[in-house]
Amino acid sequence: MRGKITDILFDESQINSRVAELGAEINADYAGRDIFGVCLLKGSIIFCADLVRHIKVPIRVDVMRASSYGSNTESSGSVKILQDLDIDIAGKDVLIIEDIVDTGRTLHKTLELLTVRHPNSLKVCTLLDKPSRRVEEIDIAYRGFSIPDKFVVGYGLDFDEYYRNLPYISVLDPNG
């Protein structure tokens, strides 16, 4: 494992509390409707699992996998869709569940791909937002936390596939 944890930005209690609040917001906004959740793998899987337990309206979940990082701490700028949805989203209220919006490139490409499939609505819920690095404009309907321009790991977010299992979100010095 490479790198060194330098600071904890959000502990387990803070994350659990905010995820519950996001679930309540989603419940209010989607009252009386079904949701089709799209979990963006791999980093969002823990957030998605916790979030859907707080969503009380009917929800179905599928997964997509897109990547722009590989083993680096900086986005490559090239986005690849590695796994697509199995279910048709035409006419559905779609909620993309994302771990972090950084440059916005990966999410922008994902939104473009899903928009042409004619969902009834298409919204984004992200645990973390790093607006200082945004290259593509992204409309975020549900935001857990805004964070500074630091490389973060934990609670599903990784560095070279490590650190996903941490119950908190921390800053990583990849050279430490």
C-alpha cells in the first residue's frame, strides 16, 4: 500500500448523519414516484448501499462503471465506460449515485450517455464535491460535502484500489 493518511476530513459519524439527511431529501423530492438508481462503480458502492437504506420510496438500482483515473491521483482526461446498465431507463426517474465529482469529466460523459436514453428525469447525488477542480459543468441535485482540492480516500474512494475499506474520508499524501 502506498501513501500516507494525513488528515481525517469526515469521520464515520459525520458521514452516517449526512447520508441519512440526503436520503430524507430524496424521499421528499421523489414522494409518490419510483426511482431508478445508478451506482457508479467502484467508488460509490459503499455510499450507494448506505444511501438506499435511507430511501423509503420505491427504488431499483443498477450499476455502471466508468473510469478516468486508473492508478493515478490525477484524472487522465480520457473517460472509459467499462460497464453499462442492464436495464432500459426510458421514462424513468434516474438518480446517479456518485462518490466524488472532481473535474466532472467522467460524470459529464455518463450524463451524456444516459440523456440520449430518454429518462423522465436525470439527477445527480454525490457524496463529495470538489468544485475547485471542475472542468465540466455538472448540475448536482444532492451534495453530501464540498471538499478542498486534496486527494481523498476512504468510504469507497481509493488510491490504486487501496483504502476503500476505511470508515472515514481522509486526505492521502500519495508520496508519504
